[in-house]
Amino acid sequence: MNTKIEKIKNFRLFLLKQIEDLTTQQLNEIPTGYKNNIIWNLGHLICVQQNMCYVKSSLSVAVEDKYFSPFMPGTKPESFIEEQKIKNIKKVFINSIDKLHSVYDNNIYKNYSPSPTIQKAYGFEINNIDGALEYLLHHEGLHAGYILAIMHLL
């Protein structure tokens, strides 16, 4: 069992617990001075994990495109996300990590293409899947901070 993947999953479960009492409206609200909202941040974490683990390994993403493309870095919420889609995003938020965990030991991530942009921006050396997982731990914490900051403004 990969402990980094386990930590990412536990952290995601913690985030879901933090936001469980928020309404659909609150999850969609973009506070003044912010460019995104809580539900976009969850989708973004799914997207970045898929990109760092699958795309960089020359593999197809393991989620439907509706949970990937709209949440790419540089995007922002384009429309209100309804309750059912929010439930689906929350489900994929956990299931995508379970899928990663189940296939990690099969060594499918062996053709990893390093990401010089992230190496330069954050000082991480990401040359393989284990480097990607290390980066994801940092990235998940960064966006948890955004989510908690937005919650205080609701």
C-alpha cells in the first residue's frame, strides 16, 4: 500500500467532512476577490491528480472529461453546478484516488514524462509517479487552504 496515496485519500475525506453542511449555493459561491469556488477546487484537485498521474504517464485519464477539462489550471467556474453534479464530483473525488491506489502496484505509470513547469514553479522534482504523488500532497494542501478561506467568507 502506498502511504502517499493513502494520505491523499484521507486528506480528501477530511475536506469532504469540512464542507458536508454547505449548500449547493455556498459550494458555487465565488467570494469577492476570488476567481473560483469550493466545488471548482474539488474538481481541480481531481483534474490535477489525473494529469499528474495519467497524462504525464502517457495514459488516458481515468475519469470522464466533464470531471477533467472544466477544472484544468487556468480555468474558472463557467456556470452554476447543480446538486446532482456536485454529488458526482464528490464521489469521483474519492473514487479517482481509489482507482489510482488499485493500479499503482501494477506499474502502469512507468513511462513518466517530467513536468518542467511544475519543477520550476514549486521547486519539486517530478520525474516519476512517486514525485507526482509528493507534489499532489502539497497541491491538495494548497487548495484546502483556498477552500477553508472561502468557507470563512460565506
